[in-house]
Amino acid sequence: MLIKALRFKKKQKGATAIEYALIASLIAVVAIAGMKTIGNKITSQLNNIAHNLG
């Protein structure tokens, strides 16, 4: 019985690590998409300013 409990605990640790990795990768994808969108908007604004000044 003790061996089964230890095996179950090991499986839980592995599953938890995978869940954290998936959450971290999802956060990274969302952050990259957000930064790309914001970067494009900033570039567009700076181009408009440069065009109006020139």
C-alpha cells in the first residue's frame, strides 16, 4: 500500500510540473502577441509623427 501511495505521489509531481509548464508557455505566447501588437501600434504612431514633421 505504501509503495502505491509513493508512486501516486510521483505521478502527481510529474503532472503538476507539466501543468505549470503549460501555463507558463501560454502566458509567454500571450505576452509575445501583446508585445507585438503594442510594438506595431507604437511604430505606426512614430511613423505618423515623422511623416507630419517631415
